Amino acid sequence: MAKYLDILSERAKKLNKTIALPETEDIRTFQATVKILQRGVANVILVGNEAKIKALAGDLDISKARIVNPETYERRDEYVRAFYELRKHKGVTLDSAAEMMRDYVYFAVMMAKLGEVDGVVSGSNHTSSDTMRAALQIVKTAPGVTLASSFFIISVPDLEYGSNGTFVFADCGMVEMPTPEELAYIAVCSAKSFELIVQDKPMVAMLSYSTKGSAKSPLTEAIIVAAKHAQEIAPDLAIDGELQVDAAIVPEVAATKAPGSPVVGKANVLIFPDLNTGNITYKIVQRLAKAEAYGLILQGLAKPISDLSRGCSAEDIVGAVAIICIQATANNK
């Protein structure tokens, strides 16, 4: 098991959280369930048809997981009514609400909404829009939060940069073309997520193809505005931009390109200007640097939800579950 996953798992197992896994038509869900239960990371609820789950799981021992079938669950009517009340202003009827509660992802997210589970991990065989739509329609954003976004925990082995090789990358999966104000908010939320999960001081770099005016265009100006806005709304955080990646994380380059900045050469929270950049970068780092990549983890929601990549492994699911457990404890507080 990878080193950083060990750390996450040890923290999560002390929290005794319960996580719903709705993708019970995918063998990776059961492979992950075995690991989660063996390591004591969390309690697991598998959402789906019990006979089909057991048939697909085969010899995998998932006996300690609880199986909940949306078709026969004793609280089904309550779930249908709750979804109807949430969405009736959008034209949802009781009949259409009943149909939506047959969807395993929607049902799992409703379990989180009603407090039966502490969080949901989905995405291994659903698109991001499937998971995010359910999350935004049911659990919605946390009180006082106007923008939900996402991040990855990236841990690169044997790397001296970041926090012992560990970073938060954001946004890599949700906000496609953030305005400077939205980018500032993503930066502040990501810093808080880093502090919660990595337990180190966040050093936030607003990334660009330019460092401190080495180029000038509407793209670089937008990053400068975003960095200033982030500094204004969170003056206690170390945030700087616009910065190129090498200036942000490599001390020797930072000394030449941006001397005097509190962040350069020490950044561990990397904020990308748009979704293209963030998503491409995390996948390159994961595949070429053989990094551990855990996420997507949604932030700013009232309940913790993870939206996995469809290329994820069973170990990736375990990591996401551990992070959701940690997020759930913070949400409860």
C-alpha cells in the first residue's frame, strides 16, 4: 500500500465514519470494499440489488458491508418525498422523484442528505456530471458558500517539493472557466482543504504562464486580479500570483524569478486558471510521475462527496473514502 494512503487510512480509521458506495455494477467497488473493511478505514454501505452484488463480487468477502436496495428500502417513501420537496420548484413530481430514487447515485447522495451516511464516493463508472448533478441537486452547497469546486490530493514519491511531495491541485474537475472572483474563492477553499487533509500550512500559488509580469495579456491579468482578491478575502493565508509552476515550487528558480514572495519555491496548493489546465496536469503527474492521486473531492458542499475518475483503481477508491471520512468530521464541526 502506498505511503500516503497509509497516512490517510490511519487517520480515517479513528473516525468511525460510514460511506456509501453506489457503483455496485463495477468490480472495483467490491475490491475497494474488501480493502476498506480489512484496514478499518470506514463502514461501507453498498447501494444496489443484493443478489446482483453478491454474484458480481464472487469470492470477494464483502460480508461486513451493509447492502441497501433502493427498491425495497424501508425508508424509500421518505426519500422520494424528500427529493420531491427539494426539486418540486423545478417541476419534479412524486412519480418522477420515485424514478430518480431508483438511481443508485441519487439514492446514495440522499442517504448523505438525511444523515444515514457520512459521505458518498462515486465516479468510477459514472461521468462527473452524473455525480455532481446529484450532489448539487440534493446536498447543495454549505451555508454561506456560493461556489462548489473540486480538488485532488497529489502525492509524488521521493519529491522534495510541496509538503514532502504532497499537493492540492484545484480545480481539476468542476468549474470550467472560473472568473477571477471564482478563482480566488477556489484558492481559499483549496487552502482550507489542504490544511484539513494534509495537516500542514497551505502555501497557495495562482498559476500562469507568466511570473510577476514576465508576460502581459488578459490571461495573466486575470490571475493577478484573482490573487489580489484571494488575499483580500483571506489575509491570513499565504497566497501569491501570477506564478509559473517552476517559480512556485522550486526554490532555486523562485529566487531568480520572484524574490521576496512568501509563497514562491514553497507552494503546496496549486490553483490552475481553468479546467483544461488542471485536469490535463493532474493526469500527466499521476501517470508520468507515478503519483498517488486521490479525488476528485468536491469542496464547498454541505456533505462530503467524491467524484472519482473512471480510470481509477480500487486503491484510488480507498483513498477517496479516507479523505471523505476526514472531510465529514470537519463538516460535523
